[in-house]
Amino acid sequence: MEEWDVIVVGGGPAGLSAAKFSAELGLKVILLEAYSDIRAWKPCGEGTSKTTFETAGIEPKPGIVSNELSMKVYAPSGKYVEIPLHGYVINKDLFLLELAKKAYLAGAEIRVGERVESVLKENGRVCGVKTAKGETLRGKVVVGADGYNSTVAKSSGLDNRTELIPTYQYKMVGVELDSYNSGRIYVGSMAPGGYAWIFPKDDQVANVGIGVRPGSPKLYLDKFIKERPEIFRKAKIIGVGGYVVPIGGLAREYIGDGVILIGDAAGMVIPFTGAGIHSSIAAGKAVSRTIAEALEKGDTSKRALSSFEREYEGWIKRIRDSLRAMRVFERLSDNDLNELANVLDYEDVINLANGIEIGKVAMKLMKHPILATKVARALL
């Protein structure tokens, strides 16, 4: 029976990245995608940083990039902090297709319409997968990149539970903004435990969504839109989507003998923002190096594959620090958030949201009598 070095389950950013970089390292790779084609089946705000493209090894070409944005983060009072650093709103379908093309050209085999039913085990270690069509594929390492409800996790016995936030999004035409090169994020009680966003794709179409904990995101999104007639009075819904994002930090277990989970399956999402495209691509790149090293040594045990945590160390720290910041901010009142908007600059907002140098932000807030108690000490 044919044996693969790497079997990747799932054709999202994490899985395609793992397939691409593993193939580029000379590994024999197959990627299995349950759906009928490679596309963004999971709805997404489609916002990401420029460095995402650098990590992925993809050119930010017109078409893949729909719009280039600065960002405004709005406090409940209406005051905002403007982030002048530009990011992208992408066409995620085309972005994933480009990743798939790069993976294929590097030598990876890609099969669509191939749903994995379970992993195969021998002597307690994962050694392949069984598909819904009854086919058995043997592999030295199985990479589970099949989302938060991962079949690979369940069948391999990995406990990948983490906290989830439900989100809901409309694609809307006719949204009226003062600039279509500036996205908007709104925080406060209008989106408890999360935030709302408006990401213009061009001067006609925008992704408008919300994530909340607890509650119905659709109800909160409809209320958010109704309360802003100056933006949405002429807007029409042309697309609808809902999805769940893992924001509780890294999964309890994501590495086993012959198996490793990445992307949403392992909670590799920046908790404060729910952003997962860049972190997932970085995980795919890190796991490819991990597997190449493990195969070279002839050891694909849990212990050997745990060297992934060294490869992914910077992102692990960001995820943990972002989670810590999120836990602090989800307890703040609207008045607290309004006060923060008067104190923080755009670099502080970026660092807090992304889990970067949060100690530096905390020291700045220590100078403020109220925020020192409620925010700064909890971040240190």
C-alpha cells in the first residue's frame, strides 16, 4: 500500500499552508478536502495583515486583494482610535486557490470531495486515515486542519476543546462610509464579549458582522445596523453567513503519536480579535518543518512532534497574551472603554489586540488611577 509522509485533512489556510510548505521541503504530501472544491466555505470578515502574504509566500495581487484599509476602533462614546497601518481585505476564495496552486506546483496531491471518517491506528499511534468512500490511506504523520469540530481530533482521542464565540455576517451593498479605505471595529455592550466590524471590500460592497458572548449574533447584528441609519439606510444584504470561532486559546491537546492539529482545530486563533488566517498559515509552515525534522530522525512520536511548540513559539506567546488581554477587557464597562479611548494610541490598540508587548501597555495604564486597578495590574 502506498504511504505518504504527510496526510493533511482540511483545505483551509492551515491545511493548504501545511501542504505547500511540506511539499517544498520535499515531503510526499496529500491533502484531503471534504467539500467539492477549494474555497472559503467558512464565512469570514476577510481582513488580514500584509505580513500574512509574506508568511504564505504569495504575492498580494489585484483580485486576491480586494481593498487596502486603515482601521478605526470605536468606543461606545463614538470616540475612535485610528490605526493608520494598512491591512488588506482579501477575496478569500482566490487567496485559498492561490495557496492550493502553490501547494500543487510544489508537488502536493490535492483531492476534493474526500471526507475523512476517522484516523487509522496501530499500537496506539495514528498511521493514516479512512475516508467516507471506504478508502484507506497510510501516512507517517496526519495533520488535522479540519476546523474546531475536528474529525481528526475526535477519532485520534485528542481533547481539542476550547471556548467558542458565535459570529454572524452580512455582505452588504450600499453601505455609506466617509472612506472606503478605512475599516471600522466597534466595542462595548452593543457586542458583549466580542465586537462588530465593517470591512469595505470596495466602494460598493462591505462585510458587516458581529461576534458576541453570550447571545444571538444575528439579533445583535440587526440591532447594530438599525441603530446606524447614517451608514446603512441604503444598504441591502446580498450575502449571509454564520460561523463559530475558537477564542479560548490553544486547545487542551493538539499533538499525539503520529498526529498534530493546527489552525482552528487547535485553537490557533488570536483570541481578542478572532483573527486566524495569519496564525493558521504560520502554523502550517511550522508544522512542515517539525514533520521534516521528525521524519529525518525516524521518530514521529508525540514527544518528537512536540518540537512544533518551539517552531511556533512566537505565535503561542501571542495567543496566550491576547487571551489574557481579552479576559481583562471583557469585564470592562462602556465607561471604562470610553476612558481607554482617551488614553490609548493606535500602537497600544494593536499590541493589546494581538498579544504583543502587553506589559508595555500595562505600564502606560498604571499612570491612570482607575485604569491602573481595572486593567494594568491584570495585564502584568
